[in-house]
Amino acid sequence: MNAAITKQIPQIILIVDDTPDNIDVLTEVLAPHYVTKVALNGEKALKIAAGENRPDLILLDIMMPGISGYDVCQRLKRNSATHDIPVIFVTAMNEIEDERKGLELGAVDYITKPISPAIVLARVRTHLALYDQTRELQRLVALRTAELEKTRSQIIRRLGRAAEFKDNETGNHVIRMSHYARLIAQAAGLGAVSVDILFHAAPMHDVGKSVSLTTSCSNPVHSMPPNGRLCASTRAWGAKSSGNIGMICCMRRTVWPPRTMKSGTAAVTPRACRVKKFRSLAASWPSPMSLMP
């Protein structure tokens, strides 16, 4: 049986030093094992680090003209694209305070000159292995998170669609509501997190129907009691079952009265009754923005 051979992508080491002789020494140690790139100043180092083929590790001198190694490290850690790249200071500054400052700025190691080739190679291998493990863990976490998010979305949609089984004429009403809610949220200028919450909460706006009986508020019965009380109870159940987004899910039209009601001698339209009831309910609700991160 032929075994599949996977060609390993060579790892890239960026060497940053303003002295060509120091670069030559480090290149001689690392070139047999890794792809090396060099920069004679901090500006070029930052450009290479944020470029297309980003380095897997950076060996950084501290005392350089222009931008110092400390400043380069700070800028690397502030940039989300280069934040995770491990930095090892390689410098002649051998005071404890210098090493402490370098590590506090985010460097993973500190090597003093003159270097020992064996020590440099060993530390580079160790930190590259740790970086590889971190990236693989991040990849697995992202993959698992995406799977959980997909499952969560499917459960929410199915729960929302379950509420439509007694209201078949609405068809894909639940799905449409999700997309309408997202478009309105985007037009209102909400952030991506808030838009996502509303998109997934919208399918559950009628989830209370799933516990209603045949004589529930989905039936066109003119008498408000007991159907009005049942409608209120299904909305309350929907809010409770929806957890923290329950109030968002309950921000829906008031479904009763289904037809015209008599108030003395004047006819009251269903819309007027719904608006009045909605306002009385909304007065007790928290602001939707307070429910969002």
C-alpha cells in the first residue's frame, strides 16, 4: 500500500538586525533548517511581518537606528495580523531590567549576544513548535465553534418552524422574518453581533404557539376570554423558553382581537386594539438594546 506523503511547508524566520555580520551568523545557523528573511531596520521588519508570506518567528535586535526593537515589538503586538507571531529578542543588552522589559512587551524569549548556535536553534525549534500547536488549537476551536453555531441555528429555526404548524398559510413566514430583522438591523446601523442576535431571535417570535391548544389564539374565535388569556400565556411561555432573548422574541404583533369588537355603540378596529394592547405591553419591557452585548 502506497503511503501518502505530505510535503511540509518550510517555516519562515525573520531576522531583524542593523549589523550585517550578526545577520550572517544567525542566517548560517538557521538557513539549513528554515527559510530566512532579513531586515536591517524596524520599518522594513514591520512591512515584512504584515506582508503576504508572514514569518513564523521573528529574531529581533533591540538597539537599532530609527525604530528600536522595543517599539517594533509593541507595534507587532498591537496589530491583529501580527499579534500572535512569536518574537525572540537577540541583543547585547544583558541587564535583568532589559530582559524584563522585553518579556513584558510580549516577547516569548530573550537571547543575549554573543549567541550560542546550539541554544539559538533549540529555542527557535521550541517556540516554533509551541506556535504550531497554538495555531492548530485555534483552527480546531474555530471549526468546532462553527459546527456548534450551525447546530444552534438549526435548532432555533426548527423550534420557530414548529410554531407555524398550526398556521400553515404563512408558509415561510419564519424564514422571512429572520431576513427582514437582519436587514432592518443593518439599516439601523447596529453592530455585527447585534445583527446576528436579531437574525437568530426572529424565527422564535411565535414560539409560544407551540404549546397552544386547538382553541388557541390561532383560531378565529371572536370571544376574547379565554382565548385572550391563552394568547398571553403562550407569549409568556415563548419568552421563558427563549432565555435571554425572550423579550426580543416577544416583540411581535398582538394577535387579538381577530375581528371587530364592540365598545359601546362604536366599532373598534382590530388594528386600534392591537396598537393599544401593544403599547400597554411594551411599557413593561426592557429596552431591546439592553439585552444585547
